[in-house]
Amino acid sequence: MRCPFCASDDSQVKDSRPTEDGHVIRRRRQCETCGGRFTTFERVQLRDVTVVKSGDRREVFEREKLERSITIACRKRPVLQETIAQLASGIQRQVETSGENEIDARVLGAKVMEALKGLDSVAYIRFASVYKDFAEPQDFEDFAGTIKDAAAG
């Protein structure tokens, strides 16, 4: 593992333990060259999955990009970063264990929408505004109305 301080490849693991959800290993490392300490996180990647975007463009699935989009939707909301990471890990596991090598971006977006729906309604609306490409203020109002109706019924 390359040291973030001096770029040396010589580091030693000082402590290793699973995170709370048990799907990630947290390793505390010390650089043998400069003595700097840093933490790494190790996740299992079951398969390489390609995301099929509009216009038939293809991109490699990136968990970091998924977590970043969820974080943006949850900005200034009472949602812990740890919860966001767990949500992203859950979606990643669904994608990797589906048995498919490709996933449509709309299907991936629907999985995020479903997860956010149960987490935070404001984050859900924020994500939907991008995912569903809201163009007018009325689009927000209409979508928020569907949430209100679902909660009442």
C-alpha cells in the first residue's frame, strides 16, 4: 500500500478489524519510511460490472461514484456518512450478486431511489430531481405530492 505522505510502497499493518456491517476490513497502517500512520478500507469485489448509460455509453461501475451521489442527495440532512456507506454497500452487493455483467443506469437509479425512499424523504426528492430530470418547479411539487399521498394512504 502506497503511503499518502511520502509515496513509499513499504507499510506495515498495525491493526486490522471488520467494520460494523462486517463487509469491510479497516486496516491501520504505518509507513516504514516516514513513520506516517493512515487507514485503509478493504472491500470484496465479486465481479466487474458495467453500467449502460443513455446513448448506449458504458462505464465501469464505481462504488465511490454511487456513494458520492447518495451523499449529495443527503447533504445537510440528518443522515450519517456511515449510513450512506452501508446503503452504497448494499446496492453494490445487489448489483454484483445479480449474476449480470451489465446493469442499466435506470435500474441502478431505481435501486438508489428505493433505498433513499425509506431513509430520508428530502434526499429521495433531491435524487429524484436528477434521476427523473425535473425541468419545472411543478415537477417537484407533483413528485412531493406522490410521497405525501403514499404516506397518508
